[in-house]
Amino acid sequence: MIRRLWAASIWAKGAIPPDEWKFRNLKRVWLPIYDVIAVFCGIQAVLSGSPLLNTLFPDTMIDALGYTMSTVAIVCFAGVSFPRLWVVEIIGKIILVGLISAYVATILLLSQNAGSNLFVVGMLTFGLPLAFFRLNLLGEELKERRAVTA
């Protein structure tokens, strides 16, 4: 069973066609790391909260956000790890981008001192281009699939 899982994964020999080798480290290393970091962030939200969110929302809401982020990031990790789950990854990445964007909007719109939190806003948005780039790649792959079936 483990061999079958490995064979279906992005890390299996031949999982990435030669014409896409320029993206192999992106798909095998950087995107999985991105999702693992997002899982870690969700866990930290549950364990520690966020000083800003702790002042704005009840602990149960912050915990729900943390659990949601971790769950969505695990879904994204599964999607990037197993290419056949590309639809799952698209849905997960869109939700993950939405969660991060909502956090940024919360800081900018609800914080009494949003200007002093611009570093946090910058750090949050710093990782979004990778998620958008991945969504763009998945969209291009979808167009290629449709062209082959048409």
C-alpha cells in the first residue's frame, strides 16, 4: 500500500514529465513546505491565538480559524502531493488565500492601530504570490487537459 501511495505521489519517478522539469523543485519541495507552514500556522492559532485577534474575537472563533486553516492546508498538501487531486488543491488554495486575505483585511479594517501592524500585514501577504502562482499553474494545466479532450 505504501508503494502504491508513493507511486501516485509527486515524488515518484516519472511523476513530473520531462517538459515540466523546471518546476520539479517547486512541486516536490517548495509547495509542500508552503502547505506544512500553513498547517503550523493554523496549529499556532489554536495553541496561542494572535494578540490582535485575541482582542477582537472570542477564543472559540480564533480556534475555529486555526482548525480551519490547518485542515485546509492539509487538503492543499494532499493536493500538491498527489497530482490526481488537483481539483482538491485548487479548492483548498482558494480557501487558504481567502483565509489569509480575511486576516489581512481584519488587521487593516478592524485594528485600532492598523498602521503599526503593517509589518504583520506585509508578512502575511508575502507568501500569497506563491499560492497565486500555483493556482495559475493549475489553471494552465486545466486548460491543457481541456484542449486534449476537445
